[in-house]
Amino acid sequence: MKQNRHMRLQGDIKDRGMVKWQGMMLPEHMKMLKDWYAEDDRDPEPQLTADDFTLIQEEIETALARQCEVRIKTWRDHKFSYHKGVIKRLDAEKRTLVCEDPFSEYRIRADDIVDIRQVD
């Protein structure tokens, strides 16, 4: 029996997936669908208050003084990212934190920080 690379067996039904619909889709429709799917993966921008910024600043100062490991949550390009390491220094001119983990040294923009926690 000849195998068709587009056929998939789902239960007792052979299905071609999206292949059967591609003839009906215009490139504009495909672009709109891709944009729509990409929108679903976006995280909403967090709304931080002045109190939140004060708490973040205090946590950074404490972690820098104690040289303890911290977990930093950042928001950039509609995505949350998580970083773990020790804050080595602050670069006030560039508004970045210089952090170090066991593998390398990296920088985090202070404006992107949403949350910071000390790891005990």
C-alpha cells in the first residue's frame, strides 16, 4: 500500500489535516491566521503601581547588599521571562542590573523588571 505523507490516522479515520483547506486559503488569510495565533501567546502588560516599584527597588538593594540569589521576572515583547542569579552590580547610566548565574554574566534592563524574589 502506498503511503501518503499528508494522511494521518486519527482513530479509525484517515485525515489530511490542513491540506484539504489550503486550496481555499489566500495568502492574506494565512497571514491573518498566523497573526491571530501569535496574539494568543501574548501576555498582557502588567500594571505596576508606585508601591510595586518601591518594593522592587528595596528587593534589589537588599539582594545587592547580601549578594544572595534572586529570581527575577521580566516582561518584554509581550512575554514574561524568568531569570535566576546573583546581582553583582547596578549600571545606573544604562539602567541595567548585571547578574551572574553559574554559567555566565548577563544584563537585565531595570525597566523590564516586574517582580523580584530572594531565593532562600
